[in-house]
Amino acid sequence: MLMFALLLGTVLCDVAGQTCFKIGVNENHASTGLFATLGSRWIVAGVLVYAIEFTVWFAALSMTPLSLAFPFMALSYCGVVVASRFILHERVSTRRWIATLTIAIGVALVCAP
């Protein structure tokens, strides 16, 4: 159970980090350069979340076969699509929802005991 909690934590951190990056880039779209964007509080938050993810991923790998852990990470794609729709208010096509569901089903098939 701890193994799946760590894997899920890694996925959630990945989704949160990507969402922070997108918000940070959008926030500084009209800024004057790269350093202004890199200094955005959202970009910094994304980097910090990734540092946490890195640690949680190592913990997950210490108790999970890579052949299970890596396919589980495909759920990050699913989470990013959900976050894109409900946090960033992006339009997500029906085709992309179907593809996302297909990925989730594939992960369930690969990772089920």
C-alpha cells in the first residue's frame, strides 16, 4: 500500500509541477525575458515540487520494480489533461479524453496485481 501511495505522490507532484510551470509561463508571457520568467513564483514553486517528486520517486523505486513503477507514471499524462481542463480551463477534445481514458485503462492492466 505504501508503494502505491508513493507512486501516486510522484504522479501528483509531476502534475502539480507541470501546472505550476504553465501558470508561471502564462503569467510572464509579456515579460521582458527569460530571467523574469525563471524568477516567477510559479516557476520556483514548480521546481520545488519537482525536488519533492525526485525524493518521493527514489523512495518508490526502492520498494517497487521498475517494470511497475515506470508504467504507473503514465498516469501523469492523465493528470495533466485533467488539470489542464479544470485548473487551467483549457479546452480538451473528446478524442483526447478518450485517449486519456485508454492510457488509464492500460496503466490499470499493467499495474494490477
